[in-house]
Amino acid sequence: MSALATLEPISLDELLEKAELQTRVDRKYVLPLDEALELPGRLGGQARVLEIAGERTFRYRSTYFDTPDLISYRLTAHRRRRRFKVRTRTYLDSALCWLEVKTEGYRGGTVKDRLPYQACDEDSVTPGNWFVESILGGAVPGLAPTLSTNYRRATLHVFADDSRVTIDTSLSWEDPSGFGLHLPQIAIVETKTRSAASPVDRLLWAGGRRPVRISKYATGLAALRPDLPAVPWRRTLRRFF
């Protein structure tokens, strides 16, 4: 992402101090790859880019866990209030790993709780079952790997409101059988704010872009499993997948 070179860097510690945003409102956009790669260059003087050891983009892998009847997926597909996601997230360039539980917060916001995890356990929820149960208020029997995603991410810090923007490229999905999907021609841009729209949201809106319903887990699984209910993401699937 050459446009990232136009931004000043921010360290991980400073980014977490200013904009950790574990409780937040997310707005997601699907953009053509070229347009997404140009976005950092349009933010000169308004944002800094996360830089670690001289690198500004990083490889991520997430493994999502669900029950045999896909309760996590179905709660999201039917827009239930108490929906949740359980996943491991591995930062491939550093081998750091977290077990994460995402739940629905106040007025539609997202709450993310996470636990440091061993990378060798990224495909198992067993060592962290106690943590999942503590967040969800009880056991969820049968959680097993259902889908993995891989992508490359750049993260920006926006000064005006201490919000974050992530730009995900080289997107791919794979189920446990090895059946997969790769979408190199698009990027997912996500703004993460405390509540109000960020300057980046307004910039995208001015260019005719609007938030779309997309979930790396649910939309990816629906793309690989056309038999599943997918009403919330039907338009996104038709347009981009």
C-alpha cells in the first residue's frame, strides 16, 4: 500500500492508549481494491498509520467457532439481540494469538472481550472454554472450528475523534474441508468509533460510499454455503461475492 508511506507512524502502545475501542460502533464498506489503497493518501494530516518494526501492513488469520447447528451464525442471520461470535485471532507476523468473544452492546454497539492465547491452540476453543462461558453466561456445547479467514490489514488512527480505520486486503475464506474463496479485487474498510460517524465515514459518504452489511464470518460462510439463510447479506453477496 504505497499511499501508507505518506502518513506519519503511530506505535501500537500509543494506538491502544488513544483508541483501543473494545466497546465501539463499527461501520463497514466494501471498496474496489484500487480505491481502498488510495484512501490513506486522502487522509494526510488527519491520520497516522500503525507501524511495527518498520512494517505497516500485517497478516491476520481468524478461526471462527460454532456449534453443529451453527447457533452463532443463525442468531446473526435472524438479527437476534443476544448474538455472539467466538474466534481466535492470530497475528501471523508476530505469532501472537487471542481468543475473542464478540457480543452485542448497548444500542447496537460491539463489545469485544479477549484472552491471550497460545498460537498452537488457534484451532481449539477447549483451553479457553472457561473464558467463553464467563462472557456468555453459560456453556455453549459443541463449539468447533467452522471457518477461517486470512487477510492483510493496515490500521489508521484518526486524530479528530481518536477513531480507528482498518483496511483489509487479500481476503480469503476456507472451511474445515478445505473448500474456499479468495477475493483479491476488493477490500473491506471498517471505521471503529465510540458512536458518532468519523471523518473517514464522512469522506466515504461524500464519495457516494455507504456502509454495507458484511461479517467476515457470516457473509463468508453464506458465500460458501448457499443453503444457509442469508437475508441480511443477500445484497452484499450479489454485489461483491
